[in-house]
Amino acid sequence: MSSPNRTPNVPEMPDAPTTLTLVCLAHAGGSVALYRDWQHRLPSFVQVRTLELPGHGMRRSVAPHTEWPALVAQLADELLALVDGGAPFALFGHSMGSLVGLELMHALRERGKPAPVWFGASATISPARRKHETHWLDCSHDEMIACLRERGGTPAELLDDADFIDFMLPLLRADFHLCGTHPARMTTHTMARAGTSAGGAALDCPIDVFVGRDDPATANSTDVDAWAQQTRGPCEVHWFDGGHFFIDTARDAVLAAVAESLAQRMQEAQRTHQPQTAQDPQPANTTTQPLHRALA
């Protein structure tokens, strides 16, 4: 029997011989508390786990990273501790969490470890289309507050609270610096000629991209569609009502789309009776175009 708290119209898999672990990553300045009710709302075959970045949430006492190699090396070890048992797993990241998730998939391949069966990238354009920004470690209070106001999701009373901003500013500076210096900075044209994704050879993992219709960070649909260049597998774009934090305001619709995608990948994993493994790099399918779905 399904839980009364589960999101309506999400598929169950009563005959599933195993569970699928969904590891979730949060946004810049945020914590994995963003996913606090996902376990109760997703189908029972999904086991939700979270990976908190140093300096965030319950790890607030740990200094945040400002360089990608150190961050990815640490998180890859922690991710393997969660999923290195042979059972299928998937990754989901919101905003900065999408960039971290992409780097973790490349790190797993470099270590010769199994790949996730699915990756959900939320609230960000393709890494290959991001601007290179190096000023965030020294940005002013006013510049950070203006950026947070534009993105939405932070109550105005907190943005007007000087003590709160002073408390959060070191973490926000570190996170925004990571986003601005993400290693995937090749243009789509260069990637197509090289047959690779921005972070190296294209992945094989299916990618679903989740974006809000009113989010200024993903307003350019061409930049969103460029996620398809990151994988040789299928790529689908889901549009939802809301801004940068549509993941909260359109939660039922988001979770229904996540559950549908995970059910499909779980069925595929069961048919193969083995986890998807990383393969040697091959030329990317540069003609791939993402499938679009508009959701309320």
C-alpha cells in the first residue's frame, strides 16, 4: 500500500527485486534539507540519500571548498561509500548541485566505477554555456544581495538582515566562485568538433533537465538544450511553473517527473540484470536534441 503522503500519479514497482538509490545534491549556499520530504513522496523502490557539501547544512563547521579538484575528490569518496554495492543508483542536483553531480560522474568513470543509471540536472544551463567568473571570492555584500534577490527563494527579511548576510557570505562566496570557475567552459561548437563534452568525453548516462519558466538563470532555452551535448544517452527537458526554486513551488509536478524517469531506468536496469558501467570514450552524437516536456 502506498503512503498517503506520496505524490499523486507517480509509478510504483511492487515487483522490483531491489531498490534504486537516489543521491541528491543541493544548491549554492543551501543544504540537503531541500530534499527533506522526497523519501516520503517518491515511490517505495526509491531510496533517497543526500550528499551534503562541506560548509553546508549539518557540515557548517567544515570549511567550504573553493577548488573543484579537492571538492570532487572528497565527494567522490563519500558517494562511493553510499552506492558502491553494485545496486543501481541515480544522481539529482539542483543549481550548483547539477555541476557537482556532473563532475562526480566524470570522477566515477576515471576511477573505473559503475555509472549512475540516471542524472537529473535542475535549475542550471549546460556547463558548456556558463560564463567564466572569477570575482566572487571578493564580491561585495551589495553584489551578493542583488544576485540573491534576482534568483529568488531567499525571504526579503533575511536579505535585509545584515547579520544573516555576514554569516552566509563566506559560504556564498566560495560556492559562487566554484560555479563561476567550473571546468566545463568549452563552446558547444568546439565540443561538436572534438566529439566530447565540456568536462571530457561525453557520458552515457541519460539526463533529464528540470527548469522553471520564470527562472532568469535558465531563460535561454538554447543554453538549456545544450545539456544534450553532455551525454551520448537520451536527454529530456522538463519545464515547470515557477522561478529558480520551482523545485519547491511545483514540488508535486517535479517529483512526478522524477519518479517516472526513475521507474523507466529501473526497468531498464532490471532487464540487463547489471548496473550500467562506464565505457571507453567514443565520439558524441552531435545531432542529439533534447526532448521537451512542459509540466504545470
